[in-house]
Amino acid sequence: HPRVFSGVQPTGNLHLGNYLGAIKNFVALQESHECIYCVVDMHAITVWQEPNELARQIREVTAAFVAAGIDPEKHVVFNQSQVSAHAELAWIFNCVARIGWMNRMTQFKDKAGKDRENASLGLLAYPSLMAADILAYKATHVPVGEDQKQHLELTRDIAQKFNNDFAESIAAKGFGEAYFPLTEPLISGPATRIMSLRDGTKKMSKSDPSDNSRINLTDDADTIAQKIRRAKTDPEPLSTELEGLKARPEADNLVGIYAALAGLSKEAVIAEWGGQQFSAFKPALAELAVDRLAPIAGEMRRLMADPGHIDALLGAGAARAAAIATPVLDGVKDVVGFVRSR
Ligand code: TYM
């Protein structure tokens, strides 16, 4: 049956790209699907994290989930390190996946940079843990931004290779033709790739040294308005057709942000704003952004004032997650041929 899984890393500032490309869609899917949303703290430590700051960030992402409208009672919200099935399944996938598959990942190449020999081994194996996150729940749908597409293709490759390598054992143990589903990415809408406000060719990212390149979920109204006012644009008025935005990445990005915040298509935004100057569009965009983000920031602040409550929420979510993942992992152990007492 359909099941949604997705994860967000507790590293650096959550920004508008994370919200529009992922979290906003997590909220919408709750109506129609069983959802599992994970703060992926084990992925975070593939690059160095200061321990106190990591703990704070884990709570902050959790607060953002809840403040944005994820219901931790109806759905499952937890942090990855509290459910050991993720690490155990990732090890088995490390033995299914090939080194060459990992070496080809663009995120690994970007994050490792030139000095690849010095990247953590975890950074190379990152996609294997991500496949384990998803497949420990036999999730069928994964909402993400465009930048995660390659990782989700790899998740399908790992599921397929496991199903093939162990086909005989899977059938013999009574699991039918395939143990793992081939997961579908959900990448849709006007905000699958939000770009930097300073450079329309770079994606908005937590790690950009310029804070003016992104709108953080915790920015106050003045900061949001100022960052949008200063956002890079060209001197032309807004195009009257979508086609006209193609060669104008900064303009295209602001139209996409407006569309996603307003719940409109880019066509609808162009229909309303085409031909107008940025001096008119930007204040309207700033007002819309503040209107949508300020309540989330306020609720995050309220939740962060009670870390004990957040920790309890994560603990309860982890227990429910483990109840789903443990039987899946036990089946994998049987398929692989591991002996376990029952
Ligand atoms: P992360 O933590 O970098 O980002 C969280 C989510 O935000 C999306 N996103 C964006 N969307 C649009 N425009 C942007 N500029 C932008 N920047 C980020 C990401 O696509 C993502 O959906 N590897 C994942 C975390 C992960 C995961 C998983 C996701 C671990 N296990 C299992 C799904 C399923 C990551 O680094 O996301």
C-alpha cells in the first residue's frame, strides 16, 4: 500500500528551498497518505558537526516540521539515529551497491571537492543510508526537491539489485517476487529547485556563505523584505509569457517562489504580473513571503522554548518507526541468510 517517506538533514539553516521544495509538500501529502518524516542526523555527520549545535539543529528541524503543519500524532516524526534499522540495513546495502555507483553521485563530488581521499567514508556511502531510510519502511513515494533525484534513482537501483541478487531466497522465504518496491520520487510544482537570490544559476543552499542568498525559515519580516528587495534581477519588466523567463534565471526564480507561496502555477503569476516592473513585484512577493513564513517562524520559536517536549515527540515517533522497520529488517536478515533467534 502507498507509504510516503522523506528526510531533512539537521545541518545549517532551513531555508525557503527546503520549505517550498520539500516540507510544504510533506504537509499536503498527509491528507492522502500514511507519512513518515525523518530528521536524518546520521546523514548530517558525514561532514563535521559540532555536537551541541547538532542537537539544537535536530530539534529545530523537528520544530519546523510541526510548525509547518505536520501532525506528529497522525503521522510519524522522528530522528534517524534512534531507529537502528537504518544503520543495519545501510550496511547490507553497502554490500549490495557498487563503489562505482557512489563515485558517480554529483552530491558526493560537490561535497567532497578536490580532496576526495580526505572525505569521510560516510560521505561516499551516504546514498546507501538514504536507500535504507526509504526501504526500511518499503516506502512507495518520496517527496523531495530536484537535487535529490539522482539519489532516488540509486535507491531504485539498490532495491532492484537486492531483489535480483536474492530472488531465489526471497521466493523461498515466502516473500514473493520482489522484497523491496521500486520507489517513486515526487518532484513536482513550481518550486522543485529554488535558486540563490544572489545568483540564479546556483541553487539556494544551507551552506552558501552569503546569508543574503537565501531566506531562512527563522528570518524576521524586515530581513525577508530586505533580502527580496536586494535579490538580483535584470532591468527588464516581468515577461508576459513563460517562455520569456527561460533566459532570465533570476526572474524565473522569483516567479517560481511567488507561485509556490501563493499556491499558483507560474502561468497564473505571469498572467497577473507580466509586463510589470520588479519595483512593484518585489514588495508584493515580500509581503506574501512574510505572510506565509512569519507564522511558521513564530511557532518554531514557541516549540524551541520547550526542548523536552520535542525530545519526547521524537522518542514516541522513533518507537512507532521502529515498529514498522524492525519486521522489514528481520525479513532482510532471513533473505540474506543471517541466523537470528526468534
Ligand atoms: P536536504 O536536507 O539537503 O534538503 C531537504 C529537502 O529540501 C530540498 N531542497 C530544495 N528544494 C528546492 N530548492 C532548493 N534550493 C532546495 N534545497 C534543498 C531537498 O531536495 C530535500 O528534499 N539527502 C537528503 C536527505 C535525506 C532523504 C532521505 C530525503 C536523507 N534520507 C530519504 C528523502 C528520503 C538531503 O540532503 O536533503
